[in-house]
Amino acid sequence: MVIVLSERPKSGAKSFRSPRPDAPRLLAYSVFSQVNREGAFANLTLPKALADSDLETRDKGFVTELVYGTLRMQGTYDWMISQVIDRPFEEVDESIIDVCRLGLHQLFNMRVPTHAAVSATVELARKVSGDSRASYINALLRKLSAQTLETWMHPVTLLKDPVERLAILHSHPEWIVSAYFDLLKNEELVEAALIANNVPASPTFVAWPGRSTQQDLIDIGGTPLQYSLYGTTSVDIPTNVELIRKRLAGVQDEGSQLVVQVFANAAADQRSWLDLCAGPGGKSALLSSLAQLSGKSFSANEISQSRADLVAQVVVDTELWVGDGRDFAAHGKKFGAILVDVPCTGIGALRRRPEVRWRRTPKDLAELSNLQGELLHAAVDICEIGGLIAYVTCSPHLAETKVQIASALRRDSRIEQVSVLPFLPEALSGAVIDGAMQLWTHVHGTDAMFMALLRRVS
């Protein structure tokens, strides 16, 4: 029998002691609530908050796991909370929900003793929600902590609908789980992909040739990546690495590094390169370095001035444009090779940007699909005959990948698809589908990047 708890404190309940939440949990709540309630991005907000804090390294690690881990698993936690409250989930105060989510992550996915997790979370609640709500949170957490996570999840494992079951167990919206089934066809593979999205990713650094080398990153303790020629994994906090502080190297997932590496291989015979959608500059930084070393001209375009300013900080020898990529033909320039890294749902990078899974909806997918098609069409217009176009997304969704390429080939006789296979690293296997590159986190240990190559033939 499930016992529900009511958000109604006992009459006259009062505490005369001022709340004393510990600094790490208070900082975690501040960042977490900004991400959930104000649309902030965890990968931008958290590093700044940690850098501005006086926390020791150990406490910074605690905050990082608490914020990112809770964002990843909050779908599961929300289902658990819904089992013990006396009203629709949407009607419970937002601060109560966020504090409870943080408490549940400590209880079930961090090495925090039950008593400490509950008492410290309640103390946080007294500060951010008030004493009466803290009493409610205390009762809720004690009820939930009375059983193991496995016991709570047991009824979920009995659900017959695999989409609903996996969505709750692995904390993903059902539409993303359904999309994975469309791609992978097999429940075991879908579950492996979902699990991989919930495994924290180590920082991945990238050397920018001419400014740094992979060996430089190895020399400071990095481990070479499996496929990329330029990167390493590291246990270091990026802001503590001098090469990154001096903008001689960057932070970039291996999947994105591979996109640049493959593009450079495929476009080796082209004299002019363009990154049409360059912000915030990760791929442009590496591309500009490779172009400079190989005697190519390199240009980058970004629609947002603020993001273009970020690009300017990390590129070398680059002509930088600010404007809508769909209108780039107005500049009267053509290029031999164009990278079109289109805006997308980002569901291929959920382990690094966990909040994306809760923000994107099928409606976003429809709107983005239209934009992606328009940007690809614009790239064809400004590509030289015989030139190369690389269409890239950080999403494996069919509507953003195979459907886009099929649609472009059907409507535009000026282009043909080129197999990506000859340009991949030899060690990279299981990454080609219908001539395009499709990476998977559970297979390759990278973000789930998609890349198709097109040649302009007329």
C-alpha cells in the first residue's frame, strides 16, 4: 500500500533556530533551480558558480555530481515523488520538488548516509522553502528512504509498455525513448543507449594544432582518445589547465573532434573552408588551426553576435561573419568545403547536457527540422561545383538525420551523397549507416554525432 503525504504542516509548527544549510548544497540548489526554473545551462552556470565560490576541490566535486546527477535522474525521482504526494505532481510547489530531487539523488545515487542526506536536505529546505515546507519535505524523504531504490522501481519493471518502463527506469522523456526504438529497433540496445546517457563523462580536451599538440595534453596527465588525433580525457578541472586558460587548447567531446577530423580529411583537396553555424566555436577553433597549417582559407559564420564573440576568442586566421546562415549567399562568396553543424535537439549529448532531455519536445523537433533543411539548402547555394558539404547534428533522431539527407537529395539535383567511410579513422567501426557517420555513446563512448557528406555536382 502506498501512503501519500500532504503538503499541510501541523498547526503551530515553528522552529526558532535559523537554518544553517551547508555551502555545497546551497550552491547546488542555486544552480539546479536556475537550470530548471530560469532556463540556464548547467555547463555554463555551474563552472562559473564553482569558480566564484570558496569551496574546496572535494566540495566542488560533490556539487558537480549533485547538480548533474540530479538533472540526469530527475525523471525517475519525479515518478517516485508522485507516489507519495496527495495531489497532482504539477501542483506541488517548485522549490519543494527541486529540494526533494536533490535529496533523492543523495539518498539513492551518492555515498551519503541516509540520516545525513535527509537532515542536510531538510536544513536546505528550511533556508529556501521555509520551515513549514521543510517539515513536509522531511516527511516525504523519510517515507521514500524507507525502501531501497530497487524496491521502489519493482512495479515499474512490471510495466508492459517498454517505452513507459524504460523512460521511468532510466529517466528520459518517452518521446526520446521512442525515437531510440525507431533507430535501434532492439530493446536491449535502446536500454544500453539510455544507460550510457546517465553515465558522467570525463572532461575531454582537444589540442589546437599550431598552438598545442595531443602530446602536450598527454604530458600534463591526459589519456589519448581512442579515435581522435587531437584529444585526451582528463581528471583535471578545465579551468585549472594552463593550455586551456591561455586558449591554446579547448574542451570538446571526442565526437565533435571526429566531425572536424573527418571533414578535414574529406575536404583536403578544397582550398576554402566555411563553418556556416560556428557558435560557440569549438569546431571552428580546431578547423581554423588545421586550415592554417594546410594553407587553406577559413571563414566562420554565426547568427548571434554574442556567440560570434566567443568564436573570435578561439579561432586563428579566420574571416568571421555575423548573420543568418540562410542568407549567406548575399555576401557573394562561394566555398570549396562547408561544414553545416545545424541547430538541433541536442539529444545526442545528454550525458554532458542532461537538462536538454527535459527542455526539448516534439514541437521543437518539427521547428528545428525546417530550419535544418533551409540551412542545408543555403549551403548548396554557396558551395562551389565539385565542392563538399558536411551536414552535422548532435542528435541521432531520424527527422534530423537520415530524413533530412533523403529530403535534400530528393529536392535538389545539384548534390549527391558521398560515403564517409574512406575518411574515418581505421579504428572506428560500427559508425556508418547508409553512407553517413552515426556515433553512439554506448558503442563509441562519444556524443551521438551524425555526419553526412554531400558533393555539389552541378
